[in-house]
Amino acid sequence: MYNATGRNRKDPTMEDGLTRGVILFNRGEKCLTRMIVCLRTLRKHFAGNVTLFLEGPHSPKLMADLKDRFAVDIVHREVSPSKYKALLRKIELCQESPYDLSVVLDTDTVVTGDFSELFEAAKDHDLAICHFAGWSTSGGTIERRIRGYAPLKPEYVEAAVAHGKAINCGVFAWRKGTPMFKEWLQIAEWGEHRMYIADEVACQLLLPRYDVNVIGTRCNVSVLHDPGTPDPRIIHFHGKKHCIEAPRCAVWLQEFIEALEDDTCGIREIAAKARDDRRLHRFIHGNAKTMHAALQRRVKEILGVAAAETWPGFRDEDVTIVTACDQKYVHHLRATLANWVRHKRVDRFPAIVYVNGFRRPHRNSELDFIRALLPNARIIRWDMDEAADQRERMLTAFVLGAARDVQTPYWVKIDADAYATDDSPLLVPEMKDHVICGHRWG
């Protein structure tokens, strides 16, 4: 428990007389589990002011529990007054912060140490934000995103590309009255329906034009891309990466388990029903092989989730799903893959997706739907120079590629243009008696 009597006070330990506080924002139910984990870790390292902005339906009991457990001020709006989606709405809400110096945390962060340096970094600046993963504004991905704003602000682009340090907007700090937010919101609004993470790219565009203090990485450490920051203070599980195959996900999962063990704010029921948090749902209910197997077993034990066979006679860790697509067939796969997940639950298995014709496939946004639907998938670039044509090139992936890359006893080939239509098992135990099995055709 945290004593709420001192909230919204001027901290007597600060000689400057400025109030300091943290704000968080949540809309809807999808991220409630992550929000509770974030608040729980925040209160391990920060006893000061916290304001939680909630939009959409939230149960009165949950809000009462949050106030009681974490001593937060809650600003709840059943219906958002904003026209913006969540990322831009956060920029608006930052301007509602009641504190002289504020830090905002995305709810997919975990606090692991003292982050007071963020407040101090913002004191004499318009904004303080962390250098993200050592990335550069002139690197291919970031530069390409910045240049996406050229039709709107051509005069801003070159300075932004030359700025040097790339940023991420999951964590930042500011002083009340900073002039930056107004233009930031205007630029981000233009990009909201034109580009990926328009809010972050807009901020990147504005760095040279305002007094922005870009500090080190340790208060916004990327779960996946961090180059090895010593003494991390805040770890960011951006892009729904809280329970993927990454070593640092063990930090989030351990905090999640602690919250489950004492059922913080009813998190057990919330997590068990969190179907919209697809990766967490698959982690809780799936049996696919994972580097976090021990933590997964503990989660299942607490929630009373039994291991189950998706298909009779086959364990999830025994089967690999294999498919492939090129620029022509990616549209087919985008249409069909969701149905394979819905009807055959293929998201529970290890998967391999061979791709051809995509630049930097591991980061290509055209393939984000694969990563979202198949959290256990490996996306592997495939080519074959000596192929007679594109059809041969792609079909060979299922022969030479699968022979090289599949590590499970069994694997299932699914064409990108094949469509699942019912919930009947794709595999049956009798198939184990044969080397190759296929369903009857015609």
C-alpha cells in the first residue's frame, strides 16, 4: 500500500519548489494487464505523485483497487472527448498533467530503478527524451520515416535526418508550458493515417527545432534492440513484445508472476480473459516451445490452465507450421492466415514463413501481420538463383528450406492461398504411421 496523503504536493526534498509526477494513459481493456504490471513496478521505485488517465469503460471496482493499491489520482472519461487514436491522444493528455515537471510512461514498460534523472533532464528544456537503442536518424529505417513528412514540412527534413540520435516516445519528460506539444500534435495529426507511429516520427522531425535534451538509453531500454545498456532503469516492451522469444522478456514475466501471486487489482481474472492481448493469451494458453518455459509453467499453475493438445496425438512443440509468400502472394496470406489461427489454432506452434522480394523482412511493415498472428514464427528470407521461374523458386522453399530449418519431428505445409473453414483437427494420430500425409483431393 502507498500513503496517498502527500499526493500533489511540492516535494520538500526539492529546493526548486517544483512539483514532480508521473502520468500514464490507458484506453479500453486490451492493455490492462500490462498497466497493472507497470504500476506495480513503478511503485517499487517511485513514491511520488502519479496520475492515471483512463478512457472507455473501466469497472468501478478496478479503479477503486488501483487507487487503494497504488495511491494514484485517476482521471476517468467514459467516452473520450478526443478525435485522436491512442498515440496522439497521449500527446494531448500530456498537456493536462498537473505537475511542474512530468514523466510519461507507456503501460508496456517495467521500472527497474530510480529514474529521477528524467525530471532533472527536463527542468531547463522543452522536452527530455532517451536515445533509443543507439539508433541514428540517418539509419535506413529512421531516415525513411522522417522523409515521410517531406510533403508536409520539407524544410524540416534535412535537419531532422542530420540530428543524429533516434528516439522512442514510450518514455519522456517535460516542463509545464513547453511550447513543443502544439506543433507536435499538428504534425502528428497529418501523419496519423499516412505512416507508422506518426507521433514518434513527428517528434523526431521536431528535435532540431526545439530545446530537446536527448539523454542516454537507460531510462528507455528496448527489450529487443538495446545494444547492452548497463544499469537499466526502465525497460520498454514496445510493440507488444512483453512475452516474445527475447531474454529480457523474463523481466516482464517475473513481474507478471508476482502480480498474479498476490492477485494485484484482480489481475488473475483480467489476464485469463485478455483475449485482445493476443501474445499474452497465446503465452498463457499455448504449449509451443519457448525459452521462458519455466515461467510459462508457473503462469499456467497460478491461473489453473492445463496443458492441452491442439490436435489429437500431437503436442504443440512437436509440429512446425511452414508457409511462404512473395510480393504476389503476401496478399493471399494476409487474407488466409487469420482463419488458420481462428479455426486450426496454428499460432500455438513454432512456425516458419519463407519470404522473397521483401527488403529487410525482419523489420518490413508489410509482414507485421505475420508477427502479430504467429508470435512463434521465424521469418526467413528465401531465394534460389538457379530457379527456372518464381513458382519453382518459392516451391523449393518447402523442400530445401524445410529440410534445413525445421527442427521438430513433424511439420505442416500450408500454401498462402489455402483457406481454413472449420474447427476440425488438421492432424490425426494415424498420420504418425506415414512419412508424408495429405488430405484427399477430389
